[in-house]
Amino acid sequence: MSDETRPARDETGTPAAPAGSQPATGPSPEPLRFFGTTWVRHDGGYALRRTAAAVGSLAAAAASCLVLRFAFDGLQIAGTGTFVGLLVVGMFAVCSALAFRHTWDGFGRRPDPDRESSLRGLLAIGFVGSLLAYFLRCLTEAPGEKLHRAEYETARARHEARTTRRTGNPARRRRG
């Protein structure tokens, strides 16, 4: 089979469009983690996925807090003193608050890659805040849905404007 007659495939090797169908025109929605493209029409188990994501992120946050409690108990057993204990608790509280805010803001706008890389360590320490932000966002919508919907609607509107503007054959236009 030559390359011209071979059906288009995505990165996994599966056909991009079903056999015999016309290729999709216009922009396609960007898939969200855990939701795919079900956020567009809220179909395909969208509500169940949102519930599972909310419960999963809350359970992960609770398990993380339990692990942090064991780590704090280890510091107490080691006899490091109250000052070190207060520093550790304060560090996790501040980093979690900053990670919550950063994650929450990331659902509404695209993050800056340079800032994202510089905050990687802080976000790793404050992972509980990120999990809680994900949980709270899942209560109202898929995390990032609002941003992706706005971008998708803008792209569709641009595509519609481009395709509806073209009428007739431009070579036949009268000059003069």
C-alpha cells in the first residue's frame, strides 16, 4: 500500500477516522485528562467521570495527609525539637496554599511554561493543595473545561467565519 492510499492514523496506530467516512473539518476539541472529549457534550459517562475524579482526588489528598502525619511523627521520634516541627508544618501549609492557588488559576488560563518550571519544586511539596483544588473544581465542572470550552468555541467561530465567507469561484469574479 502506498502512503497516499493508506488511511490516516494517530500516534497509537489506530485510524484517525472510521473507514469510508469523510475527514472532520474544522477544529477538534482538546481532550482533558480523565475526561477525553466528553466535556464537549457532557456525554459518554461525563457525570460518572466527574464524580470518580472528585472522589479519587479527595481520597488521594486524605491518604497524602496520612503519609505526612507519619513523616511528622518520625520527626517527633527523632527528637528534632519543636522549632523543626513548626518549620515543617509551616512549609507544607504555605506550599499547599500556593499550589492550590496555582492549580486553581491554571484551570482558567494557560500556564506560562517558564513560571511552571520554576515552581515545580514548590508544587511538588504542596501536592495536597493541588489535589484539593482538583477536588473542588470537579464539583462544578471538569478541571480545565471552562478554558478549553472558550478556546474551542473561539476556534469554531473563526472556522465558521472563514468557511462561510467563501462563496463562488474567485477566478470568475469580475474585475473592474
